[in-house]
Amino acid sequence: MSLLAIGIALAKAVIVFVCLLLCVAYSTWLERKVLGHMQVRCGPLRVGWYGLLQPIADGIKLFFKEDIVVSGANKFLYILSPMIVMIAACASIAVVPFGDYIDVFGQKIYLRVADVDIGVLYIFALSSLSVYGITLAGWSSNSKYALLGGLRASAQMISYELATGLSIIGVLMHAGSLRPTDIVAGQDIWYIVKQPIGFLIFVICAFAECNRSPFDLPEAENELVPGFHVEYSSMKFALFFMAEYAHMIVVSALAATLFLGGWRGPVLPGIVWFMLKVFAMMFFFIWIRATYPRFRYDQLMKFGWKVLFPVALLNIVVTGIGMVIWG
């Protein structure tokens, strides 16, 4: 590999990481504004024009808050846990294609950090690591409340990961590849048309995987204590919520890639189409939060195992029969 290729790869990695962090910060602003308008409120207004500097103010506040380490905690794992969750969420974006390529002085620069043959498997493998971070956060905090919250969170995420993985099998069967660019290239007709049930299951499971309402049982901020992160403060506390929004962005990007044609679309540049689709998915996440109340934990687990899991298996069988009959 030439020095130019290495430089381009490093530049793309840095740009994507910085853009992801900015999107994470302003996702909090977007959520507060959208929820405010849906609930007949204003949302952030005072810090910057229309509240646009509120995420920066929140970040500065959290950075300078007192950092407390719980007495009796396993300090190594206590500090490592939020880093695991954040790194797993951010690293997943590396194989998501934002567009085809741009021509810069005769050099084709592809709009993705890496083009991996097993890109979809890579994303699912990394997203699964966040379970370890959450479970270790609860255990290492030396608190029974945090431990129970971590166990509840890990049970939820592991349960819904199964249905999430099964929901995209139909897409992979149609595309014949695990490479995200091949999946996008094969969508002359968006796979949401061919796999509506798979898309529905994927989106429902995404809410549970990202700890979003109505499946936000791991945090449940209206309870006496909020769950696995109850003993965290300052930036370690912030890392958990940055990871949640980063995971939400990655899931939205994955839904756009697998089911909504990726960057493909008429007239507008590919990267614009991709960003519009990701924004639409993000808006849907927020809309659902403003609309539905939280599930009870027993309802959440029954729905995952007794409804989504068998329906996802049935969808694979029906997809296979349809491909054999109609090609």
C-alpha cells in the first residue's frame, strides 16, 4: 500500500470519526427540539441561536463535573466499561458506505472508511460488544442497584440481538453478499419492498438494542435509580449516552444501507440521499419516543421471544420459498 493510500485512509477515518461525534452531540439537540414541539414545548432556546450551542454547553459542563470513583469498585473495569461501549458504537461506522466515490485530481476517493467482504457481520459483532460494557459497568460499580440494572440490560440486548440478526437474513439472501456496497448495488428495487416484515422486525429490535423508548428498560430514568450507570459521573457518565446516540446513528445508517437503497437516489448527490435517509430514521426514533409509553419488562421479553423471534424465522422460510418459486 502506497503512502498516499495510507494517508487517504487515515484522513477518511479521522473525518468520519469527527463527523460522528458532531452528529452525536447534535442528535441530543434534535431530540430535545423535536420532543419539545411534539409536546407543545420549545426545547433549548437560550444557549446560542435557537439553542444550537446547547450540546457544546452540556459537553463542557460534564467535562468539568467532579469525577467520582465508587468506594469498593473494581477501578479497572469501572473505567474500562464506558470506553468499551463507546468504542464498539463508533467503530461500527467504519464499513458503512456513505456514497459511491468522488474524483479529486483524478484520484477516486470512495466514501467509506473500509470496504470489507463481511461488513454486515463486522457491524453485528462490534455492536454485540456493548453488552459486555454494560454488564461490566453494573458489576464493577459495587452496587446491587447497578448490578440488577446491568443484568436486566444484558438480558434485553442479548434477547433482541437474535431477532435482529434473523431479520436481515432475507436481505442477505437477495443480495448474495455480506458486503454493504454489494447490498446497495443490488437494490434496483429497495429491499424494504421485498422484505417489509424483515424491515419491521429490524426497526423494532433496533429500539431495544439502542435502549430507546418504548424499550428503554436498561435506563428507566423515572425509576428510583436509573440502572447500570447509577454510580457513574462526569465524562464516564457522558460516554454511555454518547454511545447510545452513536449506536442510534449507526443503526439508522445500517437500515438505510440494507433496506432503503443506501446512497442511491435521483437528482441529488448520493451522500445527500444517504444523509436524508439516516435523518428520516433518526426522526422516527424520536417520534416513537414521544408517542408510546414504556413496556413492562415481562412484556418486553415475551414480545422478543414469543413474537419477533418466530416471525423472523418464518420470514426466512417464506423468503426462501419465494426465491425458489419466482427466482
